[in-house]
Amino acid sequence: MWNARLKMLTCAIAVAATASCGGSSGAGRGRNSNANTDGDSQPAIAITVGKSESRDVAATIQATGSLIADESSDIAPKTAGKISNVSANVGQFVSQGNTIATIDDKDARAQLATAQAAVKQAIAGVRQAEARLGLGPNGTFNASTIPEVRAANANYQQALAEQKQAENNELRYRELIESGDVAMITYEQYRTARDTARAKSNNAKELLDAAVNNARQNNQAIASAQAAVDAAQTQVANAQRAIADTVIRAPFSGYISSRPTAVGEYVSTASIVATILRANPIKVQIQIAEADVPSVGIGKGVSAEVDAYKDRKFAGTVSAVNPAIDPASRSAVVEAKIENGDNALRSGMFATVKINKEGGSKAIFVPRSAVYNDPTTQSYRIFVIQDGVAKLRVVQLGTDEGDSREIVVGVNPDETVATSNLDKLFEGAKVSF
């Protein structure tokens, strides 16, 4: 630069000297013209560059829809009562089985204590009935081992022996009376003894049967007492379940979206204590045209975009296609499930969804940093670099793909494009990179 200025100064002195000497003014103007041309030369603008490239683009169906929870549940208590504690708030994540709220369980615990006392009383009744039969705890019933039955059986056996002896005496004296060896009065004594022995044995048999029946009745009393134990234990189980029902738990893992109850409020089994949403995966519902229905099937890949995250795309798959066509809109409802591990997507968000289908086409992509949004003309511009000079192109944008943007019109494949200092570039600007 200093050399150029020195040269200009030297020329100016020379021109002045020539003029004063009467030299040609035309020659001086020629030198001045060359000097100005050298002084107006613009410096090159430093930039970085990238390449436009042609890529295969999958054919897609684009539609809009809303995000909804994969599962939504209005949680109601299993028992009525007053809320004593609330453990979850709106927006909180709870795992399956976590406590959301509890109901005052004083009444349920009182019922449990009563039921447990009834069990003890019923067990005592069983032991008492067993003791009457001479049985130990959980002993096996056998009528012949019962003391009363054994005594009655001994009396019966003795009566049978006496009856047998009396019958033998009666028979012997009957034969003697027939032979005339004894008097009739003697025979009648033995016959009377026989009849008395028979009556005694019959009575002993009846006493034995009565003892057996009584033992069986007592054994039935044991069974009745055991049934009372079982019934009391059932009441204990019911009371324990009533206590467990006072704890309101999450039916699945998810986020609390609503909790309309508070401590001290009385709730019934129809009251909604909280609403829980399962948001991973989250579902999106869209409507597609009747003509596109054959191209969509379960498992087809989808990508979704929402206004809250303009720089992100969320991948998913088609999970359901309604078999019916809406006669009014001539469209079908399609559901897709999208992975939502970070809970970025929320139920109710508006989404733009693209569903992949068979086929595809070629498209031109450039780095995202190569696109300049001119606020003055409200247009998108790209500067293509040719022989060190920037060439302005007004372009039409397509879809985004990672760090690249699709160019529908304005750029050809394998062209060099500027990716920095775009606000300093203009048509014909010299660049260096």
C-alpha cells in the first residue's frame, strides 16, 4: 500500500512538472486514470466454503396432528375416606406402585384388631372342642379312642359275656328239665337270668351307640369351631386389604398431569385423586388422505417436528391405522409411537409428521450455514463461488436433514458455496478461502 501511495505521489509530481514545462496534458491524464484504477481495487473477503451435493430422498407423506399420551388414567381410591397425606404433585414422575396419596386408616385398623381378636376366640373354641374328645391340637378323630366310647364299649363287652354265659346255663337246664333231672322252678330261674342278661347287653349296646354318636357330635363341633376360625381369618384378610386400599398407588410409571384433591378432603370410590400419563413412548395422531392409506402400514418409519424444538426431529414408527375412512374428510386416522425418553414431547403439542413410503427422488443439499436469510428482501440466498468470485443465487428451500438444508431451486450439484461472512458478500465480491 505504501508503495502504491509513493508511486501516486511520484506521478503527481511528474504531472505537475510536465504541465509547468508545457508538456502534453493528455499524457498526464492517462497516468492519473491508471492510478485511480489501482486505488479502487477491493480487498478479497475471507470465507469458508462447502459443497452442494445430490442425495437420495425418500418419498414421504406429510400430515399434521396432535401428540397424546400412550396411556392416561384417572386414579380413583378403592375405598372412601378422608385424605390424610398426598405424596405426588403435578409434573412429578412416579414409578409403578409408588404412593400418590393415602386415606385415613384408623377405622380399617380398628376392624383389623377386632377380626384378629375373633380369630383368637375361634381358635380357643377349637381347642375346647378337641379337649372334650381328648384330642390334641390338630388331632385325628377316631371314635374308638374316645374315653367315653371306650368305657361304653367295655360295659357292652361285659354284658355280652354275661349274656353268653346265661344263655349257656339256660340251654343246659332246659335239656335237664326235658330229661326230668331238675325241677321246673330251677329252669325258670336260669331262663330269667338269660333274659335279664340279654336286656342288659342290649342296653349296653345302646349306651355304646350313644357314646359314639356323642363323640361324633363333639367332633362336628370341632369342625364348626374350625369353620369359625376360617371365617375370622377371612375377616382379618378383609381388614388387611381395607388398610392396603387406603394407600393410592400409581398403576403404571408416568407423570402426574392433574391432582384435584388435597389433604383433609373426603373422597369416594368415584372421586378422581390424580391423573397420570405415560409419555414414553408418546403417540401422535394424524389424518392421511384416502389415496395414501395403501402406502402406510404398521411399522413404517416416521419423523415428527414440533414448534418447541425446531432444530430436532423425533423418530418413531406407525403403531395403528384406523381401518375406517371418515366419509366427511375422506381421510383415515394413523397413530405412531415416538420415543420420548427425555420427556421433551408433551401431550397436546402440535406436530408435523412425515411417513416414509416406497420410492424416492434426488435432491440438492447444502450446509445449513450456507443459507442466508436476507431481512430486506425476505428471501433466502446462497453465494456460489466461481473463480474466486461470489455469485448470488436466490433459492427455494426444502426440508432439513441434520446439518444440511435441501435446495429445491437455485443450486446445482457439486458447486462450491460460501459458509461464513454471508452478510458481507455481494454479487461479484472477491473472496479468499
